[in-house]
Amino acid sequence: MRIKKFHGRNMRDSLEQMRRELGDEAIILSSREIHEPGNFPITEVVAGIEPEELEFHRQRQRVPSAIVHAAGEKRPELYSPRVIRDANVELQHPQPSPRIAQSASTDTLMSEIRALKEAVRELRQHQPQTPTFIPSSLLDIQETLNAVGFSANHSRRLLEGLFQSGATHDKEEMLRLIREELMSGLRCANPLRPSQQAVRVLVIGAPGSGKSTLLAKLATSFALTLNARSLVLNPTHSPYPLRSVTGLECREYDTFEAVDGVCEQSSNIDFEFVEMAIPSVSKQTNEDIQRAILATRASVVLCCVSSAHHPAIQEAWIQLGSSLEHAAVVLSQLDCHALPGSTLELLTTTQLPVAFITDGQSIPQSIKAATPERLVGAVLK
């Protein structure tokens, strides 16, 4: 953050200097009156602004250089200044000078005007609202939100929204309000409900995201709480000993088209999980998953996202899950790494429902139904 002091005759004078130099996005950090013997009192304002917002303010104040040069050129005379009168010829109107309207300077000026109009239109569409100045006593809360992974703009908008609604300056009370605001934007839902027919679920995720461990926990939990049996179909031998899990049967398949035939070999099954490992997310990934959904006739898609992976990988998987129908996300391995605020922010933006969270290796104690309180608690300890 760029920090600068401004001195003026009064608060209004200091604020005008601040807005003129730093823009409307500047945040007041402190203010005071300075009294010196023999001089009038002056007001000192200390303000700060993020570098990218300062650069945006400076770009908004710039005038295209071509406009300045074009304004300094001699204006072309589009029409002759005199009317020629002859006794033998009728009165004639002034005639345009040849090709003067198509001169290079005129074309340059018109193109610059069009570019300037387009720039003004863009600025009006993205013009930020006049910010609410956050008290200095709450700036450490904004730093805390930024430290756990929330973007600077998101944390600032969150604090400004609460402060505009008349929130208190007390830090503990503000943190409680922030938790409530974050929880209100999250969706949590469990799409796995037993029915008369077996529920077929496609489980996708990157290698090492905890898919096999998740299935073991789900199968044991369903067997203990719902008296339900589960079937796991894996294209390769699973490194996790799933065959020893209570209420779980394991089989292998060669292609997605063979899933129906493999499932028919088992009876009295309530949940059928088809595991699909995806090395990385790309433009082709969505099409591959759509073909797998059609071939396996899966009614639910569980997207396994590990908190141990980089936030950029988590973001890619959440964006992928939000593009699929009947999809929900499972946040795994929360015992190894804290959930970054950027993931919580993206879940709020995409409104992708969260079904379960896992925070250990114990079966089935370490799997829990996702709730807004647990998700926010995983970020703000």
C-alpha cells in the first residue's frame, strides 16, 4: 500500500488534495490538527491506496497525446471565405476546398475522438462507487482477511458494506459480523439420498485429491447410518484398501460403456460410485466428463477438491464443477492445510454447493456434512 501525508488549512482542503493526487479509492489512515506557535493550525491527513488503484486513477486522468497534438495544429479551412460576384454570373454559394475534408489531420482527430468516447464509455461501465473510509481501528481486520487468501477488493467491499450498514468499531463484533456475512453467501447441500433404485455417482478429482479415501468414508457412513450398501467401480487397482471397508463392494471396469454390465453383477446396492481420475483441468476436460456422464448414466457428480493443492488448482476444479449439472464439491484433507479464502470467495461467486468436508484419516469420523459454519471456520480459525 502507498501511504502519503497531506496538509491543508482544514479537513476539506486536505481531503481535496488527497482525492486529487490519490483518487476516490484512497483510504484515510489517520488525521490530526497541528498547532505551531505563531501560525494558524493546519490539518494533517495520512492516506493509503493500493498500487493498482493508484495506477487506475492516474490512467483515468491522462488525455491521449494525439488529441493534444491535433488541437495545436492549424484548423483546415473547409470552405472558401469569400463569395465571388460577377455581373454576368449568378450569385454562387461557397464551394468546399478540394479533398480538405479527407486530410490526414482530420482523420487522425476523428479516430482519436472515437477512441476517447470508447474509453469514457468503458470508464462509466466500470466506475467504482465512492468508497466508504474504513476506520484505522479496523484495518488490521482487512489485513487478516488478505493474509488468509481473500482478495484485497473482496475484503475491502466486505468491510465497507458492514460499515455502511452501521456496524460497530469493536473488532470482536466486526469479526462476528464478517463470519455471518461469509456464511450467508455459501451453499451447502447433500445430493446423495437413497431411493428405490441405486444412485449412480461420478466421482472426479485430480490424483492425490483423496477420492478413494472419500469413498471409503462415505460407504462406511452410509452403512452405519442408513444401512445402505455401496459399490465402487475403479478403472485401476486402488491404492487404498477399500475391500476391507464395511458395506462396500469393489469392482473394476475397462470403459465407461461397460459400467452398466459391471453394476448388474451386484445386487442390493444403494449407491454406485464410478471413480474417474483427471490429471489436469483443460478445455477438453469438460467434454470428457460430459461423455462420461452420458456413458455411465450418472445422476450426480462429486468433484473432489483437496486443500493440499495450490489455490489455482482448487480454483480450476471449482470452476469446472460449476459448469456441470447436478454437481457438488467435496473439500478434502482439511487436516493438512487450511482452506484458503480465495476458495471460499470462489464458492460464493459460483454458488457451487458443497456436500462434504473431510479432515482426517479416521473412518467414518473424519467425514462431515458441509455447513456454512464449518466452511468459514476452516478459513478463519
